[in-house]
Amino acid sequence: MRYLLFILLSFSFVVVGQEQNFERNFKLSYEAFFHQDFVNFRSDKPGMTRVDVYIQVPYKSLQFIKTGQGFTAKYSVVVSVFDESKEKLIVEKTWNETINVIDFAQTTSRLNYNVDFKSFDLKPGNYFFRTAVIDSDSKKEVKSENTFRVRELNPELDISDLLLVTRSDSKSNQVLPNIPRNVTLSVGGLQFFYEIYSNDSTNKNCTVDYEILDRESKVLYKKSVLKELTFGKNQVVESLDDLRLDLGTFILRLTLKDENFKTITTINKSFFSRWVGLPGSVTDIDKAISQMVYIATPDELGKLKDSKTNEEKLKNFLEFWKKKDPSPNNEENEVFNEYFRRVAYANDNFSNYNEGWRTDRGMVYIILGAPNNIDRHPFEYDSKPYEIWEYYELNRSFIFLDQTGFGDYRLITPLTGDLFRYRY
């Protein structure tokens, strides 16, 4: 059963905020152990701002144990808030979560997750947040570190941070927050929530501008709406249903203007635009096609690259990977997931002046997987740096030599014949 966190509009909202460095360098983390975001929200305490820290943990990240009623997973969360120097601990909160499901298939579905949040009242300024999520059974611990600016909200007129919404229901005043920020525009448009604060006892109007920008800050969409304000907190759920965006990362920008059209505040929110049917781990379909060089034939790559429309390209891409799926009766395509996991690992670990997947070490890693042993020699007196990768099942070793001394390891025992075949 999918865990849904519904938050009543008539009570306090959990709002995903803007972590400054993260917003500038936002990138999709589809396969993350957990997703996290932050909120700047008006506090009831004078001189403070409330920061809500969101934690979403996919079921797939956790280890479930069979019980008499089904399957259970438990994990702990620790959120520590330090000053900007990272030396003084300001506050720390720890809590435990338990998930119970009946069917084992629920534990592995990408659609299922658990989500919770904690609130911190902090003075405006820059803070360092360290978050740890610990699986209680496997003892696996994953940490995240973020620098976050706590905003000072103007008591006269200001706006909260933005919350992307997966689902909203105006009749019941409920929303389902979208923490990972993945948006499929053909399914419900771009929905989001925010609050406007006004301390004027008489109703006044304000203007809110909505803009969509690409990564180069080019404005792709703009819309202005007039809002009539009441005293205190004004909650807004908005949906932009007429958007047409390509695959990739974009910015939702909201600008609040007073009744004289003077700009009060501008808030940005990054999000990732997906295509229906395209796996979430693919963030650039053209790059993904290029990265398939180690598994697709030249004719297959040519067919994909020569697709005349995005729809045709997506159709051909999905058909290719469907043929590779070893278990087509379930929602997972293990070959697809493993292939692009290796691509991501190569990019993270072997990049130099070339992307990791284009390097010789990246090529071998993607085709054959992780070696059983790596013998590294980075500082030999009488030779240039080199590595020896051993694959026990193949009874083969591969030597990579760094000729330039800049981490450009070249394969001097090349892959030939059957070895140049992707192995899952």
C-alpha cells in the first residue's frame, strides 16, 4: 500500500524550501536511498523562521523482515543543525519509523515510500544540516549534508517557499507533496502550493507572477494572477496545465508584488520534467542513447538517433529495452537498471577531461561490471601509475596505464571477441 502523507490546508503545511547551493546545482536523484528537502515557513515565535525538514524513504531502500502479519521495516532518522562554521551544534532531532505491509511485492515497488518531517524554529541566517538515515535491520547508514539559508520573512507582506504537489483535492482541502520534484506534465500539469502572509487588517490585492525558466535562465512561460488577501495566512494551490516542456531540469519562479506592483519577494523552485513511459533514471534521452554504445549495435543506435520526433525516439528507446528485460511480467527491468547504474558509477568515479562512461575504465566497468579485485599502483618509483582489474569468473585481468599522470588510465590489454559483450 502506497504511503500517502496528506496535509490539511486548514492546519500547518509542510513546505519544501530552497536550499541555496542545491537549487543552483539541482539534479535528479531518482535512485537515492532517501529524498530530502527543506522549508522556510512563518514561525509563531517572534524573530524566528520555521524550517520543516522533509525525509522521504523509498521502500526499496529498506530491508523488510517477515512477521506474522506480513513484512516490517524500521529505520531511524537523525537531523543535526549546526551554525555556518559547522562547529556549533544548534539543535538535533532523532525519530524512528516503522513500516508494515502485507504483500512482499509492496516492499520492492518503486511507487511505495514513507515520508515524514520535523520542524525547527531558527533565527534567520545560514546553517549546516546533517541528516542520517539508518536502516534498523541491515544497519546501513546514509548521510546527507546541506548548507541552507533560513529566510527572514517580512511581517507586513511576504511569501513562503514553494511546495510541488503530486495531488490536490479542493473539496477535502488536502494535498500530497512531491518531494523528489519529478513532474510528468501530461498527468495533472505542474501543481504547487504556497502561502502569502499579510498583516494588513483590511483586504488588499497583490499580484503573483509565475515563470518557468530553463537552466540557462531563459523564460519559457509566464503568467500573472491577481490575489485578494485576508489578514494573516493566505493559502494557495495553483496548477499550470498548459505547459509543454522537454525532458530535463527547469525552474519555477514566483514573484510577489504589492498592490502598487512593487516586487516584494522572488522564490525559485527547481524541478525535473519527465516523459510518460520513460524511466525516471534517464534525465537526458539523447545522452542515454549515446551511452548505450556498449550494449546496442550500430544499426540499433542509428535507428534511435534518427528518430524524427520525440515521441518516435521514446517509442524506439522503450522497445529496445523491453527486448532486453529478463522479467517482463514485473515493473522492474533489471538489465536497464543495472546498465545505467554502471554508467552513473563510471561517471562518478572515472571522469577526467572525458565523462567517465567514455573512458577505458568506464567501458570495462559498464560491459563487465565491478571487478573482483583492483590492484592499484599510483606511486611506483620506476613506472607510471597503473591499475590491474581482476575478473575471477572470466579468468582475465585488465591493465590500465596512466600515461599522462592526470588520471587518464588507458587499457593496454584490450577487450576482444566475446569479452566485448555486455554482461548482466
